[in-house]
Amino acid sequence: MSSKSKKMRMNWEVPASKMSHQTFNPIRNIVDTMKLTPNPDKEMIALSIGDPTVFNNLPIPEHINKCVVDKIHGQKHNGYNPSIGYEDSRAAVAKYSSTPGKELTAKDVVLTGGCSMALDLCICVLANPGQNILVPMPGFSIYKTLAESHGIQVKHYNLRPEKNWEVDLDHLESLIDDKTATILINNPSNPCGSVFSRNHLLSILELAKRHKVPIIADEIYEHFVFSGNEYHSLGSLSDDVPILSCSGLTKRFLVPGWRLGWIVINDRHDTFTEVRAGLVRLSQRLLGPNSIVQAALPEILSATPEHFFDETVQYVEENARNFYNRISKVPGLRPVEPQGAMYMMIGIDIDCFPGIKDDVDFTERMVKEQSVFCLPAQCFQFPNFFRVVLTIPKAKVSTACERIEEFCKKHYCPSKATNGSTGSDKLTNGSGSH
């Protein structure tokens, strides 16, 4: 063997990649380490999972199923598809996402394997390792997971619970520096259930325009808004700020397992010329989303009956109202009334619960005593709150509220509060201004 030959390894040493070490999911890290032993005398009620299919209480129209079945039987979409998706499917998303004066075409759309893949592509196409992106706090943990896995720094800007979780614009602006690649806006919000007003969205756009920072808009809960609120996509309001909007079938159409999402490129002045090409190249890493579902997409988007969406939102809104009205009366808890999406955030006056150290401990004990599992808001970088999911059966809403109230009355002791402070001081005037 030549002296120049590579030295053979004597033992197996197969290290994991740097990217794998940098990949960290806060929700899984917290939940997987919690001691979740339900009360054996009470049926478990999971208010923690943002999957509207869990309880089989929100069926989808037969029309949606038929669209997919017809494509299977047609046997014309069993092969590879373009990495960015079929052109007629992209055109359907463009039509679905267009607003008066802001029309889109197929070239403005990239289809993806779910909204999380859309977010990943957007982060990767806009930011390099060593740069930073600005994400909401509280906010969905996948933003941090995706960015940091690529060596991209995450900076958290504050949302204000006393203002229905509006962005603290001063704080957001203070975080922008010469390494800021993009601002991520989630509206309607997970975990907050907030819906930003037109004026607030315009203020965000003005800030982004002033600093010449593009936006990633996570709009997976688009149109999922309650009475008295109105949804506006950021793309529909922007004349100058380039925006990559992410959405999909997951939430509004109640089919998260079908993994069909999309990116809509809102770019009035060709600022995203390189970004468009970059998205195509990045999409080629995974060769496009499911061919059957995307082939059915034009019919799903154009012919799903409007009453299906209305009935779904009405169901969730009634649950939200019941939850909020019941929880508002529970000592030591301060709910923030949701305006849309599928969630409500609830503040805990933690100093009034002696022996309970934080939201993780609070929710862990509630599982043990009451078999009710809510997600501690440390999962969203926001301690001493917890999130409840609003898509559960109505009977379970009532039972869950009774159990949460029983738990709080057992442990609540207002005299133990320190200097009048509480764990949810970020709220003012009780549950905030609604």
C-alpha cells in the first residue's frame, strides 16, 4: 500500500452532522421531558395538539376527498412532477391568493410539502449562516428550529398581550441591524389566536420599508377569523415591501397530513429576482410535493363549498367564547380573548400558586391531578402562560373548564403573591384590552 494511501480507521466512528446538532425543537424538548402521568380516574383531555383531526369532530366535505380519489383513479399523476409544482396547480394558488389590484400568476407560486417546508425554503433563500431573522415572542417554535439548524441567529421581538398580541413596534425596530435578513410575521397567530388589524399591518410594512428588510408572512391560518375581525394578507397591503407568504391546506381545509403548502411571492418591483431563482434551486433538493394532492388542488381550491369554512370557524369560535367566558372567572388565570386561528393563551398568576414554580410545573400537575394537558408557553419562549387548542368537541370544552377550575381553586392562594406581582404581569387590566 502506498505511503500516500489514506489511513484506515480501526474503529467505527460516525459523528452526527453539525446541522443535526444545531437542530432543536423547544416543544419536543419540553414536552418529552415532562412527567405526564394522567389521573387514572379521569379520561385524558389533550388541549395541547394543534391538529384539528385528532377528535374526528370536524369532518371535511366529501368533495375534497373526491378530488383526490379521482386523481388516483385517473392514473395520470403517479410520476415525478416539477420541483416547484404543476403549473395549473400553481395557477390555482395564484388565483386563490390574488386580491383586487394585486393579481398573481403561476410564476409567483412555489408548491411545497406543507407550510413548514415553505417556511424552511423562505428562511434558507433569504438568510445566510451568521445573519439573523426576527421572529415573534410568543411564537411558533419551528421558526427557531429551522433557522438555527442552518446557523442563522434568531432574535425575538415582543408581542403585547394587553393589545391583543400586537407587535411591539419599537422593540421590533430596535432589533434590526446590518445582519438582519428578514422579519417573520405570523397572522393569524399560533399560539396567540390574534388577528392583526389593517392599520397594524400597515405599520409593520412601513417599518420594513424604512429599513429595507423583506418579510416572511406565515399565513397558514388565513381567513380563519372570528366575528368582528377581518383578515388581510400582508401581500394585499404592500406596494413596496417584498414578501414571501406561506400557507397551505393544513388548517383551513383540515388536512394537515396531506402535506401540501405553498409560497406566494409578492414582489411589485422585481426585488426578488435572485430570490425567485433561489427558490427554484432549493425546491430541487426534494423534488416537489405529493403529486396526487397537488393535482387535485385546483378543484379543491375552487369548488370547496363556502359553508364548510363558515361552519368550521363558527364551531371553533363558539369553543373560544365558552373557554374564555369560563376561564375568565377562574382565580389566578388571565386569558387573552382570541380573535381567530385555533388557540387561546392564558396567563398564570404564578405567585398565587405556592409550590408551583412555573408554567411547566403547572401544566404537569394539571395532567397528574385532572388529566387535562395544556401546552406550557415556555414552548413559545413565553413563560407563565399556557396554550389551549380550541378544536376539541364541545362536551370536552365544558369538562376541561370544570377540571381547570377545580385545579386552580385547590392550589390558589392570593396571599402568597410577592409584592403584588404575578407571573402574568405582562397583562394589564385583568385579561387585557379587548
